[in-house]
Amino acid sequence: MDKNLKFGIIGLGLIGGSIFKALCALKCNVYGVSKSKRTIDAAKKYCKNVSYSMDYIKDCDIIFICTPMNKILNILEELESILQPTAIVTDTASLKGFVCNKKRPYNFIPSHPMAGTENKGFSASYETLFQGAKWALTPFRGTNTKDIKTLKGIIEVLGAKPIITTPEKHDEAVALISHMPMLLAQALYKTTKDNALALSLASSGFRDMTRLALSNEEMANDMINMNSQNIQKSFCKLCASVGDLIKNDYPDQIKNIKKQRKKMYVDGINKLK
Ligand code: NAP
């Protein structure tokens, strides 16, 4: 990675703060923009170039937009009159279809780091968040391959593995692996919450299955509102799987599921290509 690159990060929460901390630790030239005084003051302890003003990042070469999803289209629009045409911009939104609504006068390459926790804000961020994670990219057709290569290189320096796909395939996949599981965790808790004995007896299985019920509420609302069709399709598939499991050779099917699931993660990291 070219050490002379100037990085701009908009939104210093869990994701933006983690990118910011990782790049500060690598002694890169980093500029941060955030909304609250508390976040800005905390970020200044890592690197002094932090401000409320978007103008602060106008000369940056690489920009990460890490705000909640419902703010991103306005920011992409605002950046049109601020950035150099050579700037490479990526967002980190959990959905990719909505940001691909139009081409931009800068080099916009939508992306989504497949890492996170149930916590939010700068205080929850940490520099190793992306180590061993996948990072999806959904470039527009015709995007300069040199710019894609530059962004992929930075993602690799952050410890993640870039995966190129389309916005449609991405949004369908994340409904299965992220949005449906979150809604299931919330529904599981809601179904159980009035049974005092069940809650009192609940142990690690219930704790693990409901961890996603602790998700960032603004992000959860955005996911459910903005990916509802794919989430509905995922739930239809889930219902079909439950029926199939119960009706057709349950012992054999769960044996295979257990075998495949065991191979998928090694030391907590998804090893599938
Ligand atoms: P977060 O912890 O709530 O951080 C969002 C940050 O955005 C806040 O800290 C806030 O800054 C800042 N912000 C809000 N409006 C802003 C504005 N107008 N200008 C500048 N900064 C603004 O959320 P997150 O989990 O990092 O999520 C950020 C993005 O990453 C979302 O688009 C989400 O879909 C995506 N994502 C999240 C996860 C996950 O697991 N959490 C994983 C992958 C991708 P202040 O603190 O200064 O108010």
C-alpha cells in the first residue's frame, strides 16, 4: 500500500472507528469526520486530524463512508461537490443495491466489510476488527481496474479478504447470513420473554442464539426496511428446510449438517473460499 495516500473516514463508529484505529496504527495519513463532540474528542487521542466538517477530507485519495445506511445517499451526494475526480470512495453499508443508484463524478466502489459486533460507536471499535474477515466489493461495470486493485490492497492491509460480487447477489446473501438470523434472534426472545421459568433456566444455547437481538437498533431498522423482499424469501426457504428436516431422514441430514458446519470455521474464522 502506498504510504503517501491520504485517507478520509466519515462516521467514526464501530466500523469507521475500527478502520481509523487500524490506519492510525499503521502510521497512515488519516482524516476523520464525525458528528458528535464525544466521538471527535475520543478519536483525537489516536490522530489529531478529526473534525465535524466534510471539507476536511476534500483532498483525500481514499474515502470510507461509515455512517448508518439511512445517511449514506445524502453523503454520497454531498461529496460530489467536495472531492477531486480522482478520489476513490467506498461505503461500508450492510446493503449494496441502494448505493448503486447512480454513477458518481468520483471513483465510487461500493463495499461491505463482513465483520462487526453487537456494539456501536467509537468506544466499541478496535483496530483488529477486520482480521480474517471477508470484505465484499460490488464495483460498477467499467470501473477502472487500477482503482479496484488499490482498494483491494487497502482491504488486505486491514487484514480482510476482498470478494467481488454484484449488489443483487450480495443483498440476497446477507439476508440469509445476517438479516434473517438477526430477526430470528429477536423473534426467539420475544416468543420466550413471557415464560419466566424458561428465561430463568436459559443457558448458553439461548444466549448464543439470541446474541443478535442485541444488535444496533438503527442498523437493524435499516436492514429490515431496506432488504425486506430478500428477508421474506430467506424465511420461505427456512420454513421449507424445517419441513424437509423433520419429514425426510432427520438423523442423516443433521449428521451431514454437523459435519459441514464443523469444517466451515477454524478457530472462529470462516475458511470457505
Ligand atoms: P455505529 O457504530 O452506530 O457508527 C455510525 C457512526 O456514524 C456514529 O458513530 C456517528 O458518529 C456517525 N454519523 C452518523 N451520522 C453522521 C453524519 N451525518 N456525518 C458523519 N458521521 C455521522 O454504526 P456501525 O456499526 O459502525 O455501522 C456503520 C455502517 O457500517 C453502517 O452503514 C452499517 O450498515 C455498516 N456495517 C455495520 C456492521 C456491524 O456489524 N455493526 C458490519 C458491517 C457494516 P458520532 O459518534 O460522531 O455521532
